[in-house]
Amino acid sequence: MRVGMYYSNSRVDLEEMPLPKVGKGDILVKVMASGICGSDVMEWYRIKKAPLVLGHEVAGEVVDVGEEVTRFKRGDRVFTTHHVPCGECHWCVTGHQTACQVFQTTNNFAPGGFSEYLRITGKSVDTGTLLLPDEMSYEQGSFIEPLGTVVRGLRAADLKPCDTLLVLGCGIAGLLMIKLARALGAGRIIATDIDDYRLAAAKRFGADKTIPADGDISGSIKEVNNGRLADKVIVCAGVLSAARQALESVDRGGVVLFFAVPNPGETIDMDINPFWRNDISLKTCYGAAPLDNIQAMELIRAGSVDVTDMITHRYSLEEIARGFRAAGEGKGCLKVIITPHKE
């Protein structure tokens, strides 16, 4: 079978690999849509493990099942995810599923979503694979995992109706934050980014006000929020400047959620006293648990969060290098979908 083998952001080659063998508890999926995630083009992180086949935002058709598999059959249309929690450890039972060691260390995909066929194993068969509703396309299904992370993020931030929300960074995660926050009844939504194209998308997808990242963000928030800063601030850009700005933009009693974080080793000096005195919470969020993905699928199915208007580029597997180039450069680009097989 053909795969897109990642060596670097500027080198993703079409290569041949053997079709994965299906074990007793495995399923084999014909990949129909696989989204390029922002983490896929995080070269400093990915290149350490290269060469490898990436792709974890996957939807496709089951073409083979192991003899012990009872939940799925050939022909089923499914979404699947490579990281799932064990469901049994201390962190899972206390609601911190994405801190589970199994979640963080196990990859149940072989070889990866940027391939013609994908073997799913272990917990990803049991709790990480969902049947797609009949009315949902494969492309919509490929958004379940990224939207699932956003569902988990807004839950962690405890977003309430009428909250003023600031989203720092308008990549796909930031834009999904805006869409979901609007669906959940947020009050004012304010967005920042360094790119005018993404700021325009934020406005189109529900932001009430957009601010260039180098502008007076705190002052602009106060102008539209009766002199107050934001109730909830979500960092969706992994740069130090966004992290610092978040700490300066949250109001008393508010929450700063680090959905994205700076590079390892980069630190921020901060005076904790104002946060202690003003009852401000600092939170983090990583990944999506099975329940988050189930809720994300229903939000897409019900039309509460439209994702199809976020797709700007579609490429075949033969064109995967162009897809990575578009996603890496980010110019005029929101979401890139790789389609190894035409729907």
C-alpha cells in the first residue's frame, strides 16, 4: 500500500509499505479522510522520530476485522483515534483521562492516517473508534478528534453563557474554540492572530472583535467589555508572547486556559500575587478523552458546529507533500485534508 512518509516538513515522500496484518482484536480501515493537524507540522517535535507516517485525524471504512472483534464489521463507516486512556488508573477515574500514562505513551495506529489502509489495535478498537452517523461525511468525521480537544478545553475553562472570551491564536483550534463558544452561548468573543486571513476567518466564524496580535489587546478588550478584561482567556498559539498576553488580559475571577504552550524549556516570569488576590485560575488542557469525542461527533452531526467551511485544501495521497507545504506555510490555509481514496 502507499503511504506518505514524513522526513521533515519539506520532505514527505510517497512510498510503499506492506499492508498491515490484522490480529484477532484488530480492525483494518480504508482511510477516506485524514486531516493535517498543527502538531503534524511542528517540525522540532516530529523530526526527532522521522521517518514515520503521521496522521491521527482519521475517518474511513472498515475492510477487515479480527476474529475476536464484535463491535465492528466490514463496511462500517468509522472515526478512530490513536490515543485512548486505560479507563482504570487513578487519573482516569478522577477525570484526568488525558494524563493517563497509557493515553500518553501508546499509539494504536499502524502505520498512521496518511496511508491507504490503517490497522487499529488495542483500546483504540474498544473505546477510540466510533460508528459515523449516516448523514456525516468522512471529511466531517476527520474533525471529531480536533473538536473533541476543544470540547475538553472549554469544559476545563468552565465557559458560561455571557462570558467574555478571548482566544489568542486563530489556527484550527482557535477557530473551533470560537465556533463552539458561539454555539454554547458565550457573550463577547474576541480573537487575536498575527495573520489577517485568519483574523477574517475568526470574524466569519463568530468572533465579535478581532485584534492584531501586536495591537493593544488589553485596551481593546476593555473598549468593548465595559472597561473589564476577559472572563475566560484561551491560549491557542504556542509562543511566549501569547502566554504573556494571556496573563495580562484576564479579569478578576477569570480563567486562563493554556490549550497551547510555548516550546519545552521556555519559561515565563510572573508575579503570582495578583492572581491569588483576584481569584484568577490558571488551567491547562491536553488531548481528548472518549467522551469528548462522542460529544464532538454529536455537535457536528446536529449542525451545532459546522466544520466543512473550514476546509481550504484537499489533496490526494500523491499530493501529500503539497498538503504539508500548505499547512506549514499557513498562507490562505485553514484545514488541509488528505484523501487517500475518493469518497
